[in-house]
Amino acid sequence: MPSSSDQRLIATSLPSDTQLRVIFAVVVMLVVALAATAPYAGRPTDGTEIFLPAYAAAVLVIETTTAALLFATFRVQRSVSLLVLASGYLLSAALAVPWALTFPGVFSTLGFDQNLQATAWIAAARRIGFAAAVVGFALCDPRWTVRSPSRWISASVGGLVAGAGLVLWFALTVTPDLPAFMADARTTAPAWAYVPPLALLLYAVGMVVLLRGRRSTLDIWMSVALLSLFVEILLISYMGAAVRLSVGWWSGRFFGLVAAGTILLVLLAETTGSYARLVQVAINERRARRDRLTAMEALSASIAHEINQPLASMVTNANAGLRWLSRAEPQTGEAEAALKRIVDDGHRADKIVSGIRTMFLKGAQERVAVDLKCVIDEALGRSASERALAAVEVETVYPPEVKMVICNPIQLLQVVSNLIDNAVDAMKAGGGRVRRLTISIEDGEPGEVEAAFADTGPGVSPDIADRIFLPFVSTKPDGMGMGLMFCRSVIEAHGGRLWIAANAPTGAVFRFSLPASTVVEESNKVGVHP
Amino acid sequence: MSDDPVVYVIDDDPAIRVSLESLLASVGYAVRTFASAEDFLAAEQADAPACLVLDVRLKGRSGLEFQRELARRGQSPPIVFVTGHGDVPMSVAAMKAGAVEFLTKPFRDQDLLDAVHEGIERHRREREQASAMGQILGLYETLSPRERQVAALVASGLMNKQVADRLGLSEVTVKVHRAQIMHKLQARTLADLIRITDRLGITLVQD
């Protein structure tokens, strides 16, 4: 499904120089930390179990927040790669709790630490699961999107909670029968030796794929995250001699935590900044729309005034004529003069109307063959930010072949923009749960192409539906009732039709038909840019 | 001084001007039309009851502004406003400043004719009052200073005897003055006298 790419989000934007400097600083910090702690890494530290719950809590908070931010970005962008990454973070966060609860000598009163192997199995699942998620994120094409992100988020969160439960059950009940990871509460058994290399391998693969692609700022940050995990494993498993609670074990975790915290802060700052920019753009879009409406308002006021003068004159003349005739001695000469003036007034009014029409529809005669799909995509691009804020999903159903229509591209773009704006407004006002605009191009009557704009708003009640294309009829609180009138007159001027139907189960469908062009041109983008 | 009413029409749209002229002429009014406020001011106004039909939106200035200017000059016939785009604040301002009516184009002919009729009647009354005032003032000026003193005191409700005491005159002299005053002011009763002094704003001057 095509989806308008948004350059303003961290998952799509490229890093700025400042960001690159921060990234570099974090990397240097990690390497320095590795070098500084390496000589002391093997020293054991006794009685530091009490710090473990604090560490686990910090990990839980940082990783759930990161996951939430990524899920939120996914909701807007709908890219599967983001969903995978967010799931990795959530899994890691969910497993941090049982990891701490089963850690030997920490929550002894709860009795979860009876099974010596459980903690190590959970740790292994956490490491490998997260690394696999990052690799999955790196390998996914970001253009691969899904239709209803909310449903995917619910499914992922549900699946992850169930998965974490399964891991916990497995770790507590099955593991005693499998090869032992731990020799005692502190030192690892030979079987554990396979886990760190596997994790390191996955981290390395992830880093290479991410740095080769460098699709966005987020990619770079994720490779930094992988580097920090890489360093963490080096410190914990190799320099810390794979002994729990050694200096290397703790410092690896500490630096990993700092790196994760930094990444979270960057994500937060980026997201907040992007949101502010998005709002700004949406405000600009709305302002442009309002200016358009104000111009239309001014135009209609001046039309009203211009027409009113000859109209007033006609009424007065007609009254004068009647009064001349109803006098005791009817004055036919005066009445005739009044009638002649009425004729003049009528011609004058006609001149005003045709003058406005020429001005209004200037260039309307320039008709070219245009790919309808291009016009719709262009209109969608113009209101992308406002739709993102209103959380309106757009689904486009285009036929495989190109549908060319004969039209004035600028006017058709205005019509399509108007129909999209109306749909978004209706769904915003309606407060429905699902806000989806489905735009489809279909075959109409022979020689015609049809486009349908189906929304899931409250719909248009039948008593208004008959009048909705008349001027000054609007269902919006601040609507002028000019938009649909304009749309219909433009479509009809092109030899097409515009009508409304009800959408099931709720909403409205606006549909227009236009004469199809038999010429299929190679250049599809004929002057859509006014 | 003529009594045949005149209607002045000021509108910058020639078609509206002609149609209004025809409508007003069809019911027998003498009509004079002007394209602008300046043309109207430059023309000599007839000494007759009149009414002004004025478009709110005139070339170069607003009708409301022109209304204020005419009021300052103190010679304005009543104004009937017609407008293509009347809003409530505008009509309120016009009515507060003394307009007869505020009509939106296109208006019902009867509404306009009623308004014009009312304006002319109002102007006629104003003119009559002004001329009656001038008459009274002329009569009052024929009184001697002593008679004016007596008139003020009598009008304030004093008896002849009291007036005589105040002015150090005999009662008989006061009676003579009083008869003269009544004669000169063409007042038949004491009530007439009081009404006249009232309109002239004469009050008792304490000395």
C-alpha cells in the first residue's frame, strides 16, 4: 500500500551534525569506559545484590518508555520495522522483572530463586530476543506498512506478554532438566559459553546492516545501542570472567544503562520536536485553508453586493411601473420607461454574473489528460500533517492500470482536496473510533472513470443530503457551504457528475465521475503543480 | 414658503437613482436626484418640507458621516437610509442619529413610501414649530422693559398686588401693563401667557 513518506520523524529523517556529534560522544564514552574498567573487571564485589532491584527497575522504566515511544511512532508511520523494534524493547522490559525476581539472593523471601538456572535462561532469552528484534528492524524495508496500526499494537503487546509468561514458565519448570547454564549462584557453567558469542554475533550483524543502510537517525542510534550492548557483553562475559556481581559485570550493566538512557532522551527530544514541527505544519495547512475560505467569503460578499444593485433597481422600477399604471389616469409612457429600465437592469446583472464566471473559471478551458491517481496523491500529500494529527488513516484502492481523465488539473486538485478535507473534518467532528478514509478509483459508465471518497464519520442525514450541494448549505459549525457547490459545478463543467451516498456501517461516500481519456500518456504528472 | 414636499435622492448608482425617482414621482412627489453628497450640498435647497433618501455607501464617504455633517449644519431634512449591505450596528447608529428608517435593498416600495411620508411630515412639523417660535419672539420683542418684568412676574404666578409690591408700582399701573402685555402677545388668558413665556424660556429674574 502506498503511504506518504514523512520526512519529519526520527524514523525517516537523516541525522544532523549536532546529532552526529552526540552519537560520537556516546561511542567514545563507551570505549573509554571499556578500557578503564577492563583491568579491574574480574574483581568480585560482595553484597551488591541490593543494587540489583534498582538496576532492574531502571531498565524496566527506560525500556518500556522507549517501547512506548516507538509504538507511538509506528502508529503514525505504520512501518513494520518500527513495530519489530518496539516489540524487542517491550520484550526486554517485560523479562527484566522475572530476571530480577529469580536472581539468587535478591528476593529470597519470594522463593523464586530456588531454581539456579532460571535467571540465566531469562537473561539469555532477553539478550537473544532483543538482538533478534534489532536485526529484524534493520532488515525490514521501512516502506513495508500495515493498515490498522492500533490493532497491530494490541496484538503485539498481547503476544509479548504471553511470550514473556511462557519464558518465565519455561525458565522455572523446564530448565532444571536441560544443560546447566550456572555452576553456582555466581559462576557460569560450560553450556553458557554459547550464549555470549551468539549475542555478540547478532549485535555485530545488526550494527553492520544498520550502518550500511543508514536509512535514518534512528538507525544510527540503534547501532550505538548495539555497540553499548556489545561492550556490555564484553565486560560481563569476558573481562568480568563471566562471574556475576564482579566489577566488570556491574560496570557493563551500568554503562549499558547510561547508553540506553541517552538513547531514550534523544528519542524523547526528537519525538517532542517532531510533534511540535508536525503541529506547526498542520497549523500552516489549516491557515492556508482558512485563507482560501476567507477569499471565497470576500468574493461571495462582493458578488452579492454587485448583483444586489441591479436587483434593487429592478424591484423599484417594477413597483414604480405598477404605481404609474394604477394611477387615476394611468401613465403608460412612464410605465413603459420603467419596464425598459428593468430590461437594462437584467442585462446588467447578467453581465456581472458572466464577468465573475470568466474571472472565477479563468483557464478552465485548458483541458488535458491527467492520471487521476496522481491528482489524488498530490492532494493527500498536501493535508498529510493534519491527517496525522487527527489520526485519520487513508487507504487508497487503485486499479493496476492507469486511469486518465480529461480535466483542468488545478481545478480537479481543488475538488479532490475539498472532498478529502470534508472527510477529515467529518471524522474529527464525529468522534468515531475508527477514522478511515478510503479513496478508490473504479470504472464507471462506459467512457467514464469514477472516484469514491468513503469516510467513517457520522454521515450526512438524508434531509440534508438533497441540499448539500446547494450554496450556503453546510453541516460544519463554521462552514460557509461553498465547497461542495464549487466541487459540483467544476465536475459538471467537465461533463461529469458528483453525488453522495451512505457508507456502511457509518459515514458518507462522495463519488464523482469524469470522462475517461483514451490517450494513455507516459508523462502522468501533467501540471498538477499550480 | 411653499408647502409642496420635495424628496432628495442621493445614490451613486444611476440605475437606482432613476428607478427611485420614477417610483417617488408616481405617487406625486417632486424629486431631485444627486450622484454625491457634494452635489447635494452645492445645490440650493427648496424652502419646503423635504425628506432625504440616502445610500449608506456613497462615493468617497459614508452616508453616516454625511448624516453627522448635516446635523452639525443644522439644516438637515429627515433621512431615510437605503443600503445594499446593511448590518445591525450600522442601522442602530443611523437610527440613533435620528434617521427615519433604515431599509435594505431591495426594499418593499410601500416601506420606502411610508418612510418618506413620515420624514416629510416630521420635517413639516419641525418647520412649523420653528416658524411659530419666530412669530412669538417677534411679538415678545415689542414689549417694553417694564412690561417684560411684569410679564415674567405674572407668569411665575404672582397676584397683581404682589407684582406691584415687588416693582414698587401701584396695583392699577400693573393692571394696565398686564392688559398691554396680553394685547401685544395676543394672549387671551393667563394660561396663554404662561405657555408663551414657557416656550421662550423666560424665568423670573430675582433682583
